[in-house]
Amino acid sequence: MYQQVGLDQVGIYTLIYCFLSLCFVVPPKEVAAAGITIQNLFAAWLGDETINFMKYHIKRTSLTLFIHSLLPLGYGLMLMYINPKLYLFGFFELSLLKQLGYAAAISLPFSSSVCIFFWSRDNWMHHPLTQKLKHLMPTERNHSVDIVAGTINAELRRPNLFNSGHYSQKVRVTDNWIVKVGTYTVDIVHQANCVLSLHSSEEHTLSEESPYGVQILQIDVRPVDNSQRPFSIRLNSVDYGELRAKLQAPLVNARNVVVRQTVTEQFTAAFADVVGHNIVYNFSAAESGFQLESCLACMQATADVKLVKLCAEEQEGECRQCYCRPLWCLACLSKWFSARQDQSDTSRWLSGTAGCPMCRAVFCVADVCKVRQI
């Protein structure tokens, strides 16, 4: 009877332990926000990632490997604690498979400790990340690993880098480097020495990131000179446009993978299509006394839309006449308009209203006119 109760306890505690271990190895956002991660628990020893990115991840990957190797041993110790009669004093009465499991649980931390000790020799010169940095050193110059690491660290501290991903995988792209941070590895390649190819896409209808689902893209990164092994990055299609803008390396879509537009991008296209059928606003610099200037939002495109009440008579309806001169481009005005709609019901966005960014006069899509200079 005692053994049967013990087996029932084993089943319950096994499920609990596996669940907690999974949350620790691949923590969801709630667990990471609570600080139950290796980075937060050992922050004092790891240091600051922004100051010395390479040294930080050399320590992090080594520490992660060791702590994760302790999880099977922790499971064995838990079984001994909840039922010492069966798993501690009766160890040699267990089946051969369970005995091998205990032996493997004990050998894993020992093996990882030996591996980390080997990596740490000569100031971590044998660590896999340090070995990768050696392959990145220019052959025609007398560069050291520290110089290459310092160059990468400096670029990763810049505020204009591309940053995407979650706890178990992060992708960072600087002006010259592509860096993928994994649980146990860090892959680095110079943009001038690689080719990216869009391999495939996955559709997920249920996602905590968006109520409309997400599209995950898999992008293969291959060094041109084969000095390093290829690696893949997984990216939300929402970040695809920003990634392409940051890349200097070629990004090939030989498989013709269709990248889904974001909801805002889809609305911008529909907004522009409706505005294209509205009345055109004729603008004359001579009569107006001023020239069209850059859009106040993006400061790149020229202001090309004017709000003119056309949906109804002057005092009818909710919309009002806007007396501002053309200050916005069509793309920025559509983003302003969509941001002020009910985000849970995109089907009503085109029929909604918003206020002018300057004077707050209410307008609808029918009141937006393209500017034509005469």
C-alpha cells in the first residue's frame, strides 16, 4: 500500500516538476517579468549586457548549460525526498532503466562542469563564442579577439539597432553585424560576408502578441566563405520591413514566400484606395502664398493630403470643416486615423472618424483629398 501511494505521488510530482522546469528553461513572458530567469537571478555575476555583450554571453551560456544540467538530478533528489523508502534505500532494487537514469542525472552536471572548466582556460579563449570571434578576425590585419569583440560591443550599444525576439531567441542587427542570441549559443556574422534567404513561413491563428494571429518567418543566414556554420532566425512578419531596412546583406526570396502585411499596412492600402476615388484638392503655391513642406509626422514625404468636408453639408453630421493647410502625407494620416479606431473591430475602421492632428476637427475617409499642384 505504501508503494502504491508513492507511485501516485511520483506521477503528481513529476508533472509539477516538468511544468516548472519547462517554465524555467523556456520562460513565458509572465515568468520572465517576475524575474525568474538565469539572467535576473545571477545578474550580479553576469554583469551588464550593454557594457560588454561578448563577456556577458560567454558567462550566460556557460551558466545556463550548468544549471540546466542540474534539472534531471533535481528530479531524482525530489523522488528520493518524497519516497525515500522506494528511491533511496531501495535504489538497487530499482529497474536497470531507472538506475541508468540516476547515473545519467549525476553525470550530466559533472560533464558540464568539465566542459565549462575547459572553456574558461586562458581567459575563456576556448569558449565556442570566442572561437567564432577568431573566424571573424580580418586575415590581412593583425587583429585580436578583444578588438573584434570591442567593435561588436560598440555597435550593439547604438540606439538604432534592430532588436526582435523573446527570451529563448533574440535577433539583433547593427550596421555591420547580424547577431542571434540563443539559449546555449550566440551566432555572429558580418553583413558583408553573408546571404539571407527567406525559407518558409508559419501561420498561428492564436497568439498572445496579436488578436489577429501572427505569421512567423524563418530566414536562413549563410556565410559566403563557409567560415562558420549557417543558422536560422525566426521572425514575426510585423518586424520584416524593419529588418529589411536595416540589412545591407542581400535577402533572397527564391521560394516566393508571401509575407503577410500587418493590420495597419492593410488598412493603409485600403485607406489610400478610398482616398484615390475622392475629389482632388487643387493647390496653387502662387495663390496660397506658401509651398508644400515635408510631412510633420515622418519629415520625409511631402505633404499631399488636405481635409475638406465632403461627406455631408457644412453643419450636418459629426464631421467638421478643417481649415489647416496640407501638413501630412497620406501614409502618416492613415496611421493616425487607424490608431484612433476600435482596435478589436477592424471591419469598422473605414467607416469611423478621427480628429485632425492639428485642430482636432472631426473627419472621415470621405473628407480626405489628395493634393494636386497646379
